[in-house]
Amino acid sequence: MTRRSARIEQSFFDRYRDKATSTQDYIDVADKVSGRDLAPYVKSWLYDAKTPPMPGHPDWKSKPW
């Protein structure tokens, strides 16, 4: 996990601990912490038929369910 992704995760859990959340809540936190629009990236991981390459891990392959 990168430092940025760790900051995103920690910020998300700090803000929403013990609360119901949505995908958009996560995206909003990720955008704010990173200073970038991460919605297309996050949504592609969640909703596309094929997952995009994992940054920093070019050899990573997803396994079909």
C-alpha cells in the first residue's frame, strides 16, 4: 500500500467510523486527500468487467470468481 492510499484509507475510516457509507463517500475522501479526481479509477475497479492494472504491480492479475 502506498503512503497516499494509506492516508486515504485512514481518513475514510476516521471520518466514517461506525457509520454507513456509500461508494461516493469513499471517492469524495479519496479525491480530497489525493488532490485528484479518482472517481474514474475507483469506479473502474468496482464496476468494470475487467479490473485495470494495479499501479506499482504490473504483474498483478485478478482471479475470476
